[in-house]
Amino acid sequence: MRHPSGRAPRAGRSASLVATAAALLALTTACGQEKGDQSPNGQNVGNEAPAKADGYGAGDGYGADDGAAEGGGAKAKAAGQLAVWDSKKLGKVVTDSEGFTLYRFDKDTAQPPKSNCDAACLKAWPAVAADGAKAAPGVDASLLGEVTTTDGTKQLTIDGWPMYRFAKDAKPGDAKGQGVGGTWYAAAPDGKKASAAPAEKAPEEEAPEEEAPEEEAPEETAPADPAGLSTRKDPKLGEIVVDKNGMTVYRFTKDSAWPIKSNCVGACAEKWPAVAPVDKSDAVGIKKKGYMTYDRPDGGKQQTIDCWPLYTFAGDKKAGDTNGQGVGGTWYAVSPDGKAIGAPK
């Protein structure tokens, strides 16, 4: 019905606008974001433009050495004569000619061979070049192959799986990449995930018939494993979140909570390792709102509290250290409700 003045009634349109605004408000506050920290361009997670190299200020904001975050990934290095390392924890692990552990990525595919580790990912996980690779003694040479990456590199494959090194492995025998992000694993000589064989149980000796068996001492109850995430009372910072090893958990103020976005990749991620996903049932004393897993731009998965990505600091050497607090004016310990303790308002 037309208004006597010839214009449409305003009541219906006003109600529609109010409903739309309410829906948008509910969406943007779902993760309890704080003012001033949200993504400035409003793009979806994974599509946001990466932070500029000079956008972190004089100290680069994440504690890395000057210039460490500049440039692309390391040039693929040839594997040479492959070898097999018999690890007590991991079983048989394939290594390059220098003894460095080779890894595989769960997000790759073997049939057909395909690498899904992009440029940012390759900074932490350099591809192993196929040129000149030779099978380890006793390993079928036909398992070795190659795949062409997006930058044209011929990458070594074992039974179809692309092979990588881990930038934080500093010496032969290191396997610091094992289990990172729940997607990276040391490779076995046949391309499968390395896995230690279960220890064989020694046969029990039977007591002589004429002798009564000795009474066994009562079994000691093993202490319960610590929670994957919990809290502790710090004398200076108050109640803060810690991981299962008691290491302080941090937030990066250049990240955003909605959309969830980590701006710590490459060299930054080496200084500030992402906290791997922890089941809600294994998080004690932690706020569960916005407690979810985030798919990182380097291919790993990361735990969040109140939708803020979580990290530890390589500069913390033992449980109780808080050496990352205030680094670059952008890194702060996390409270149980996901707040950055001590960060400027």
C-alpha cells in the first residue's frame, strides 16, 4: 500500500535493517575480538595479504635476527647417498648423505606425487633435490623418484612422497620436526612414516616347583601426564597459560582473532613455534570460548584461545621462563581467557 504522500512506508525497511545489523554484530563478536586488533582489510582467512617485510618495525617484532625474515626459501639441496638411521624412538629413519633426517608432509599426496608445501612453508621445510640421490643400502632403488614443485625444483620422492629437511635440525641425528603441526613426520626408508617396532617381551622364568614364587612388589602408580594446556601463577604476570612441559604460551599482537590469522611465518615461526592442537578435554583452567584449531599458511595446525593463535618462545629454555614477554612490543604471555598480559590497551 502506498503512503498518502506517494512514498513507501518506512517501518518494514527499518525492521529489515535492524535485523541485518544484529546478524553482522553476532558474527564479528563470535571470538570476542579486541578493538584495534582485527584484520584491517576484512579478507577471509588464508587470503589476507602477507605483512610487508618492513611492517614489523626496527626490531621486526618477533625476536628474529636482522634480515632473517627476508628473501624466499632455501635453495633445494641434493640428498646424495641416502642412509638409514636406526633411532630408538622412531625406528628406521632415512637420512641424506650428511646424516640429516628427511621428512614427509601429510598434506602432500603420493599417488600422484604432489607437494603442497608453498613458498612460506618451504622456508621452514626446504625441499630435498632429486639430482644425484642414491638409494640407501638394502633399499629398493625403484622407490626413488621426483616431482616438479611450483618453482620448478625437481624434488626427491620416496614411494611417491616428496622429501623435505627441517630448518631447525642443526646437526645429524636431530629430528626436531617429528610431529610438528600433527602433519610432519620423519620418513622411513620405504617412504612411510618412521615408527619404532614394539619391544619384544622377554619370556618369564617359571619358579621351580619346590619353591614358592616370590611375592612381587606392588606396582608404583605412574604420575598422571600433565594437561596439554594449563595455567600457573607467575610471580610477576599472574595467572598465565603453559603447555604440557610448563613452557609459557604467548600471543602476537600483529595476528588477528577474527578472521583468525597468524602473521608469524618463516623465520618468525622458528623463533616462535606454533602451539599444536590440544583437545578440549586436555585443557585445564582454559576458557573454552573461541577454543579452536587454525590452519596455518605454512601447512601446519595451530591451537587458539578466544580465536587468538598461540605460540611458545625458543628463547625460553626451561619451564617457568618468560623471556618472550614484551619482545618487540608485540609478544605477550596469555591469560586463561586469551588476553595478552601487559599489552598496551
